[in-house]
Amino acid sequence: MSRQLLSTVAAACALALPAAAQSRPVTITATLKNYGGNGAYLAVYLTDAKGAYARTLWVAGGKAKYYKNLADWNRQSAGDSKRLQGVTGASVGQGRTLKVTADLADALIDAGYEIRVDAAVEDMRDSPAEIRVPLNAANAGKPQAGKQYIESLSFQLP
């Protein structure tokens, strides 16, 4: 390799490493209640300090035609053409646990952002805003109760 190419690669790495250090993997764990129905569709997403949609973290449930039942998330994220890229999986059965890990910028922690989850179960009531948890260090590791389908939701910061 030429010295010029090595210098260019070294400079690129030097610029990339600080950017990588400014985010961290956040693991979100949601345990569902034994609610007596089919698998739940869940939309796990972030909202900013004003309550506006920021990013989809995960959507559990494979049939897009049911996403309309995840009302708050569907309405807020409709303009996000990338909202489902790489963030979908199977629905979650009653009494089961969903674990999602997402890289989040450090700047989002303690900045008024919330983790929100909308839930829907076939032949049962939809639950928009099933749970809302402020994304702050004080809430890390502390389980929060949902309204209808989620027994508890917690997140871990490294």
C-alpha cells in the first residue's frame, strides 16, 4: 500500500471512531401478560421531547395489513419510508418476552425522548400508547407496567 493510501485510511478511521463512540446499544425487554388471545402485534418506537415520532425500533407482527391497528405509531410514522427496514419480526405470544436491541445516540438519553409501544391483538381491543417510558438513565433497568397487554417493559443501558 502506498503511504498516501495508508494516510487516507488512518484519517478515515480517526474520524469514524468518535462517531461510533457516541452511540450505544440499548436493550428493550417487554414481557406480555397472559391475556387469553392470539399473538400481539407491537410497534416499539421513539418520540422526541415534543412527542413527535423519531424512529421505529422494532415491529413485531408479520402482516402489514394489521399495522393500521398500531394506531399511534402508524399515524406518526406514515411519512417515514424507512420505518420497516430491518426492524420486523414475528408477533409475540401471550406470556412471552420480546427483546430488542437498538443502537441509540448518546444524545437521546436524558433529552426528553420516550420509548413507546403500541399493541394490538386479533379479536381484542387495540392499545395505542400501551406504554410510554422516558429514555433516561434513571429509568434504566426499572420495569414499568403496561396498560393492557404488556406486563412489564424495561430497557438496559451499557
